[in-house]
Amino acid sequence: MFQERGPTVGERRMGRRGALRMGLVAAGAAASAGILSACSGAGQAAPTVTNNQTVVVWNPICSYWQMPTDTTISLVNRAMEPFLAKNRGLKLKSAGPMINTSTTENAILAGTAPDVFPDNNIAPYLEQNLLLDLSKYMLQDNVSTELFATSQMAKFSQQGTVYALPAYIGTTVMLVNQAILDEVALTYPQPDWTYQQWTAMFQAATATKGNQHRYGTSIFGGIGTDFYYRGFGASIVDPADPRKSGLGQPGAAAAADWIVGLLKPQIAYSNGGGQQHTQQLFKSSQVAAPVLWIQMLPHWVSVLQGMKWDLYQMPVWPVQPATFANSDFWAISGNTKVPDAAWTLLKEICAGSAYSTLLMKAALFPPGLKSLWPSWVETVQAVAPPLRTKNLEVFSQYVLTNHAFPGLNFQYDNATASSLVSGSLNQILGGQVSAQLGMQEAVQRVNAFETAAAAAATPVGKGVINQFPQAPSGAAAGK
């Protein structure tokens, strides 16, 4: 299976970071044919599939679970039972563990892809028109986009058309070592602390004794992480026009200056999704207040035991609240031969509650549905005693107010356009150019590239999605 990574500019990831690197157990290729999560949403009537259709799927997200593969298989199959009982005509077949984005792209083009699959890099699929339009299905079954965080759903939509639904939504908050603040006589953060007040605390907590340096904080994903710019009123991609960069907004340079002002003097360091290095620094009191990603919470529990700490919201930014959100999704291959059955399954995975509840209990995993966040807090407090007195609600506030941002995609070639932005931002970080000039360069470079790409792009006809080459005989087993 696959591992969500920390955010970067210029992300076009052709493979998943190995879960083994983080000490997790990936769901193996030996998973049985019944391996698929299924959910029955409270109050939702699951339609019955009557024509004996088979839906093929990459294995569900099990690699985050720090438990044996056989255990995860058993749990997922158990969660699937109520759904299959209501859909007697539906059969599920595992295609094994997902390998990488490129493999799925090529399989869709060859007609051999699973009907339903997860990933976290939607840009290549949208650029090539490889996904089934979910809009009509959502309308007919009353599955509203409002069930999910609007800020995250913007990643999975294009011109009002929905192509994927969230697998979950993982936010970031501040993890504070209160013992360090006690040591240097600093006040614990308050809910309304501005980024300037947080910065003053970071600076005061930073220290070097001998050859050991203590950082005040971390910057999640580095200078190219979109949610920081959102907080300052700008964005990597212009939300109003994905052919342009939003870094021309006045707040962009201010955000970059703030980030560089923390990274350059080593008040902060860059951390991301894996967070192993951050765990080591926190345990040895070498960082006072790093950014913590919710998806890694179960791997922090043992580290945090015996320490004096708590969770706090991200700083109050100048323009709007903002934090990171992941980009993991479930989608349906554009040339699936069983679209109705595939949708029935996808709806249960993403808009139901059984699979999300299973993830909560087994891995403290956050839900995609906004309505399940109170249950997440209760579940985590029930199954993880060290977290019972901690401020877990701070994770959810950005979801419920739609201020958790995964970063949008450029329209024509997100990988190349993002790389152009990344080059300019790295020049700012390296001191080659000022933030103002770097932002101007980034906007000019990406806008010129996207304009040229738009001129060269061949319009995609409405029927093209169903005109992929047919799979060779026997290549699409189970279809």
C-alpha cells in the first residue's frame, strides 16, 4: 500500500515512500480476494446491485497500521460484511497492493486498471482525463460535497465536476514541550496567539549549548508549503484560475520572509510527513514546538509518554486560519465497465462510517467525513489513554471551518509548473533573491509555462474517456 508524504512544491511522485521506512507494516500482495473496506453510512440506504457484477480494487489503506497484515485483512473483511449483505449481487476482487501512480495511470490507459483505487496524487489523472465523473452519482444519491471539507474537495474537483472523494483528512497542529517552556519561564500558548507571538516564543526557546542545538519549532514541508501562504492571503496556485500562480498576492512575500526568518537562523527546521527525525529531536528536548501531522499520531504515543506536553492550534495568521491537509483520495477508473457498482462501493468507503470507524479504532486514523470528527476524538481518548487529557479538538477545527488546505494543482502540467515555482522559492531561501523578486519570478515563469501549455493542449472530447485501447485477452482478470 502507500504512505502519504509531507507537502512539497513540485510534487509529481511516481511512487510511494516505503511504509517500512517508518516502521509500518504494508498490506501484502497475498491479500485475499475479499480485501476491501466497506461502510454503511448511518441513515443511508445502500442500493442493491442485482446483476452479479465484480468490482476490482487496489487494496485499501492498510500500510499506516502498525500491526500484522493478517490482522488488518481480518478487520477490513469484518467491516465489509454489512455492506456485502445489503448488496448480494456485488462481488469484490483484490488487485493486490497499489504500487505507484504511474502503474495505475498505465493500467487505466491499457484497460487493465482496478475499477476503484486510492492514491494521493490526482494531478496526472485529471491532466489525462482518466477518472470517472462522480457528479451525477453524487446528485442521484444525495452525497453532498458539504459532507467533506470544502478546502480539500477543491483538490478533487475541476470546474465544478467531482472526480474523487477524500480517503481521510489529516491536519497539522503545534506539539509543545511544556517542560522547555517552564525551563525558560515562557507562558504556554493561548488559543488566540498570533504568528508574531508564536515567533517570539520560538525565538526565546531556541538555544545552543556546546554542540547541541535546540530548535524553537519546525516548518512543515519547508518554504513551498501552500497553507502558510493561504494564511497570509496568497497561494501557490491561484484558486480562481489554476493556469496561474497565486504568489502575486501581497501576502506571499511576507509569508516567505517569515519562513526564511525562522529557517535561516535555525530557529526552525523543515519537517514533513514521516516525522521520525522530529520524534528524535522532541524526545531529547532538542525542539520546543514542532508541527505535528495527525496521521502520525499513533507513532508519537510512545514517544510522548512521560513527557509534559500538549497540542495547540497553528498560529493565527494575518488573513485567515490555515493548516495542512493531505491529498489522499479514492476514485474510479474512467473506463470501468461497471461504473454503477464501482460507485456503490466508493460511496460506502468514503461517505459511510464503518471503514472510517475501523480506522479510528485500529490506528487513531482521522475520518474524511466532517460529521465523524466528534467520534474520532471520543475513539482516540478511549483507545489511547496517554491522549485522554490532551487537546485533540485542535485537529478538527480547521476541518470544520474549511481551512485545511492540501494545495491545488496547476491545470496543464502540475509537475513542471510546480517545479518552476519551487526553483524560485529555493532562490529566496538560499538568499539569491529577495522574497518580492522571487515571487514575481515564480508568477511570471509558471504563468508563461501554463499559457504555452494551454495553447498546445488538444481539447478532450466527451467520449474519449471510453475510447481507451482494449486490454489484451486475459489481462483484465476479474473484469
